[in-house]
Amino acid sequence: MAREPDRSPEGEPPRLLILGGTTEAAALARAVTGTRGAEAGTWDVTTSLAGRTRAPAALPGAVRIGGFGGVDGLAAYLRVGRIDRVIDATHPFAAAISANAADACAELGVPLLRIERPAWAPVPGDRWIDVADAGEAADWLAEAVPSGATVLLTLGRQDVAPFQRCPALRFVLRSIEAPAPEDLPPDCLLLTERGPFTLDGERALIARHGIRAIVAKNAGGEATAAKLAAARELAIPVVMIRRPALPATPAVADVAGALDWLSRPR
Ligand code: NAP
């Protein structure tokens, strides 16, 4: 493997910072630290987590938790830690950290790659309503869904407060972690669950609660795509929150692409 000496001290392995919080980031940390994929096992890996999840899964390599303090804080971390490369493997909706990574890496000349899971695209039979954010989704529901109907929210705990403006609707919220109680809409059943979800399971969930519409973020990936197939089958509208704009960072679609990038000279 062609590997650059990069910026780490002579004789020490090059240092990789993974901006994490996703399954891809965890898979990359495992692959790069050598438990999978021996070629990349020479990197000294640190994964950075925002600290939103109370009990994050164990990761190989070093883990640091908490914000850096904006672009300047991240640039200082890269400089002091003599980081050679950064892989932004954050969620496609984590726009602030991706922008900060682009700015800090550009300032210091540190190579940056993003793992960008391909977005979902509608196929024939889908009834998608394209919206910019949770607020627009709530506005659409308030207009279009009959009073008393039940809507499935498949969102993060930070995204639910706007649905308080739909007091005539009933909600089932499926989220990895529970939101603050004051953010919940008045009539809301909370399901704290983590994917992957199966098509049979999604059909059963829709039938059990009489779901009339689904709100989702266009996260992409297989683990949570079954709800889209179930909605298509049952002709249920999906209010799809589109991805935020991200900086024009070089990107690959998956962990294999990131490993390939790491195997190339900078
Ligand atoms: P965000 O809006 O882009 O970031 C807000 C701030 O949180 C950033 O400015 C940064 O603080 C800090 N931060 C975010 N990710 C970080 C990381 N990996 N390491 C250290 N600091 C980080 O992010 P978000 O949407 O709140 O997402 C937070 C984390 O949850 C990310 O790691 C993301 O991958 C994960 N996640 C997000 C979603 C989602 O739907 N947004 C879904 C699943 C997982 P400073 O400016 O102080 O550095």
C-alpha cells in the first residue's frame, strides 16, 4: 500500500479523525483499525461523536465526545493532534459539522473526504411530498390530513417540536432516543427503536396504528428503507424531508470507497 508519511511524527502511524455518529462511521473505524481489512490497519484512528447518544456503542480506536467549538475549535484540534486526514462520516442531515470540517480542513490543508450515503429516490407508485424541513412537513400535515388521523414520524428527537402545531392529529413517533417531553405533540405514542426494520414489520406497524401518512428524513440506506416500500404498497403519502445543502467536499458512497481513498497517497 502506498502510504504517505503525512504530518504525524516520524515513525508513528498517520492519524485519522473520523467524524462519526453513523453506522458507516462505526464500520469504518472497525475496518481501519484492522478488525476488518488488514491493509488499512496501520492508521491511528480517533472517532469523534457529538455526544447526543447517551450510551454509544463501543468503537475500536480512540473516541472523543463533544463539540469542538466551531471551525476554530476543530482547526485547533487538527493542528494540536497532528491529524493527517479527516473522514466526515456524519449523518447527511448533520450540516453544521460537515461545513465546519470543510472550512477547518481547507484552512490547514488537511485532506478531507465525506462518506455520503446515496439519497432515496421515488419510484413509480410512491406518493412523496417533498419538504425542506420538519416545519414544512407539519404545515403540510395540518392542511392535508383529516383531523383524528394517525401519522407516523420516523425522526430524531431534535425534529419533533414543530408537530405540536398539529393538535388535531395523532402521532406515533419512532426515534432512537426519547425527545424532551415538552417537545412532544399532545397526542403522541413514543416508540424508542433502532433499525434495521423489515417490510413485514413496517406493514404490521402501519396496520396496528392505522397510519395515514409517514414523515421521514431522506437519510438513504437499506436499514430504514422498508417503510417506503410499505407506504408504496398501501398508497400512503410520505412527507419526505430533503437533505440540507452540504459543502462540495470530495465524497464516496460507502466505507469501501473511504478505504480506497486511505490507501492512496495524499
Ligand atoms: P450538526 O447540526 O451538524 O452539528 C451541530 C454541532 O454539534 C456541531 O457544530 C458540532 O459542535 C457538534 N457535532 C456534530 N457532530 C459532531 C461530531 N461527530 N463530533 C463532534 N462534534 C460534533 O449535527 P447534528 O445533526 O446535531 O448531529 C449530531 C451527531 O448525530 C452527528 O455526529 C451525526 O452524525 C449524528 N446523527 C445525526 C442525525 C440527524 O438526523 N441530524 C441522525 C443520526 C445521527 P461544535 O461546533 O462545537 O464543534
